[in-house]
Amino acid sequence: MIDEHKPPLFKGWNTWYWIVLGVMLVQVILFFWLTNLFS
Amino acid sequence: MNLLDWIILFGTLLSIVLYGTWKTRGAKNIESYLKGDNTMKWWMIGVSIMATQASAVTFLSTPGQAMEDGMRFLQFYFGLPLAMIIISVTMVPIYYRLKVYTAYEYLETRFDLKTRTLAAGLFLILRGLSAGITLFAPSIVLSSILGWNIIVTTMMIGVFVIIYTVSGGTRAVSLTQRTQMAIIMGGMVLAGFMAYSLLPVHVSFGETVQLAGELGKLNIITTNFSMSDRFNIWSGLIASTFLFLSYFGTDQSQVARYLGGKSLTESRMGLIFNGLLKIPMQFIILFIGVLVFVFYLFNQPPVFHNQTLKNKVAKTEYAGTMNELETSYQSVYQQKQETVTSLLEGIRQDDEASIATSKNEYYVLKKQEDSIRTEVKKTISAALPGAKTQDRDYMFLNFVLSYLPHGIIGLLLAVMFSAAMSSMASELNALASTTTVDIYKRSFKPEASPLHYLRASRFFTIMWALIAMAFAMLANMAENLIQFVNIVGSLFYGTILGIFLVAFYLKAIRGTSVFIAAVVGELAVLTCYFFYYDEIAFLYYNIIGCVLVVLVAWIAHWFDQGKEIKKATS
């Protein structure tokens, strides 16, 4: 078994992965909005 | 440039080299040299990953990309966060469990020696070429500014990198990258502020953004799907994910960054750090290009941004033609400037009709400007046969040299050289590791002492640096450096990723099947590149290579199984 400590702040890694996906989604939405503002 | 700029530039670079060499002197064994004692924390890994990916090409070429084509290049990075997650979940634990030095060691455990050697070989070709491009970009810049021969400038940068990379190995690379990244981020933020501060006082930030938007530079998201279109949301989300999975998951120059982590947790957090920050970082760099674009709406840009080349033409018989073209360009620019002033007024009055009219006029004049520029490029080709007439990679640099104050010029040049050095150091370190571990130690000299392999690693580091320098001097760059780097990557990453995906997920398939599949996949990608270059955008090579390897491996395995069943029954 690999010696692995838990991730920082949260109990599991899934929370971090959802944060990455969430931030990416927010960015894409923001970019969509910016693009549509001038299209 | 003046004395202050030179002092800042060389002072910064020499400090980094000396600091890196001093702090990491005395690597005693190959483990420390190639893996770096496993002491790196998550933020150091994250910085190292970002510094490895962001070479001078990023800073030279990306702002110019935005100036000409708008910000839609940002879509290229959309697949990166997805790739970070997949790698954190699947690949990193496997590498940690097997305690490998290189990603390709794993392939022998899973398949056989020939597959390991093939993957390592493809990586060495790919990374060797890329190291040459990484070195070429700042070399050509410096050679252009100084008027020195490119051989001299290439050797200068190459030697700087060799000193601390050969001496300190992975630890030297990681340590120097922290300083380099700080310089890079500070420098780029400063460049952004300076570009904005040089805009006319009467143009606010909001109006700047609106101008850029109305003139099509904030076209971040494009949804039209076409296999021949390089940058749209589909290629960004799907094809780029494949590219980044391969680059971060199987390319030793990145794998080495996070395998040097203190623990699996630290490595995963480093990848997550990269997944969160990469897109905003690229947004800032592209936005700086947009600011420079708006700057040039109010200040006449040069008709050709590579001033050194333009000055050379002025000394030939084509000087007269060039002068006429510059005069025409100036005249068209002045008309365009009036149109921009009307557009700005229309924006302030919120007058849609006026905005539409001004935009139409702008595009008509822009077309005239573009044809003059095309004529200029033809003139340059005629005056200096073989000269590179693509000047997109000089746009940002020319702006820095022409308009920014002394001192800041030196700092921004230090940014570009730091970026080049940080990427090249990772690449050399990875090339040396793979050559030592996957080729030399595995197939040629398996029983030597640790000290012998340490010396071999140092030798291979120098060897690859010399190969990269030779390639840099010979390279004739394609249309745009940042795209060329990714085209070269896309030629090989799909196949390598396919090998690893079969390794991870299709446990029944064995070495020979995947080896045949890899050869077929690579040939298919090369066919697309040489025969269907215009029809298929390069990002899709990653999917084509990867999918073909998986499919052909499965088919070859199926035939193999069929033969074994026949053998068993007969």
C-alpha cells in the first residue's frame, strides 16, 4: 500500500476534483458571457 | 536597450544560475540526481509543472496570437483541468506504487522491453525536437536585438542551462524554477499594467475592453465544429484533453516534476494547483496581447514587426518599394484611426448604428492594411530569399522594446529567458533520465555502479543540450512558435497516450499487440500531417493516434487469442 496522507482541508479527494471542475465550469461560463457580450 | 536593461537581464540570469548551482551541489547518487530526494511540497510541484510548460514561446508568441486572432486560443487549455483530475486518479498512484524513475519503466512491467523502448524512443524524438524549439525562440530574439549570429546566442543560453542542470539535476531544476516563475508572473503583470498605462488618457478600461470586443478580439468561445479548425470549444474540451493527458501523464519532463513530491498527496495537490491556475494564467497573457492591440489602435504599429529584417531590406534595391508601402500603410492607418475614434464615440453614446458603421469602415481599412502587409512580406522575400516573413512572434517583443521604459525592458527580457531556461532545464533532465534509465542502463550496461550512472546522466544531459542547440540553429520555424510546439507534440503524444491507456485499462492485451498498434498509430498520424495538413487540425492527431493504438491493439490481441485457441485445439 502506498503511504498516503488525506488531502488538505477536505476528507476525500473527490471534493478537490469537484472544485477543479467547478472552477473550470465557472470560467467557461464567464468566457461565454464575455464572447456573447460582443457577438 | 541600454546599460540598465543589460544589467537587469544578465544580473537576473546569472543570479539564478549561480544560486541553483550552489544550492544543489554535491548530488551523490542517481536517485537524488534524477528524483530529487522526494522533498517537494505541493506548491513547489505546482510551480514546477507550470514553469516547465510555460517556455519563452508562451511569452513571445501568445500575445501576438491574441493581437492577430483574438483570444480564442484560450480554448486550447480547456482540457487541462480534466486531464489533471484523470492523472491524479489513475496514473500518479501507479507510478508511486512501482517507485519508478521514468514513466516508461512502468511499460516493461506491464508489457515487455520492446514496448518500453519504443515509447521511450518516441519521447526522446519528441522532447529532443521540442528542446530545440524551446531554445530557438529566445535565441532568435536575442540574436535579433543584438545583431549577433544565432549560433552565439544559442550557445550562450544553452551553456547557462547546462551549468546548473548538469551540476544539480532535478533539484537544481526545481529550485531555479521557483525563482524563474516569480520573475515570470511579476513581469507579466507589470507588462499588463504598462500596456494599459500607455493607452490614451481619455480611454478608460471599460472602453478598452469594449473596443477590443467590438473589433473581435474577445472571441474567446467559438462553437462551430470543424475538423480543420484549430481552436474551438470542441477541440479544446475533447482533443486537448488527450494532448494534456499524454503531456502531463506520460511525458517524462512533467512526470519527473511530480514524482519528486514528498508524498502522493503532495503530487496530486501540485497537479490540482496547475488545474486551477493554468487557464487564468493564459487568460492574462492573451489579454496582454489584447491590450497591446488596443494600444496600436491609437499608435501606429510598424508595417512589419521584425525590425531587424525590415532594416536589412532598407539596405537592398527594394528599399524604394518598402518606403512606398510604408507610406501607403501610414495613410491607411490614419484613416483607420479616425474610424476607431468614431467607434469610440459610438460606444460612449451607446449608438448602435454608429458602432456598426464604424466597424464596417474599420474592417474595410483593415483589409487594405492586410494587403499592404502581404506586399511587404513579398518584398522581404524577394529582397532576402529564405527570410521568415511571419512576424507574429515579434509583435509583443517589438512593443516591449519600442515603448516600455528602460529597466522594465530588461526585466521582461529576463522573463522570457527565465521561461526558456526553466522549460529547457526540465526537458534536458527528462531526456537524460530516460536515456540513462530506459535505454542505457536497461539495454546496454545493466550492472554498473550508482556513481557510473550518475556520471552517465550528466553526460547525457550535456549530449541532449548539444543536440537541442544543433536543432535550434537549423530549425526553420513554421507560422507561429506556440502552435508549432504543439504541432510537434501532437505528432507523438496520441500514440504514447494510447500505449499507456492500453497498459492501464486493457489488462488482457500484451506487448506485441500494443507494439504493432503503436507503429500503426504513429504512421497514421504522420500520414495525416504530411497529406491532410489542411483538412485535419493538429489537435485531432492526439485523438487519432490514441484511438487507433487502442483499437489496433485490441484487434491484434483478438487475432493473437484466435491463434492460441487454434494451437491449443490442434
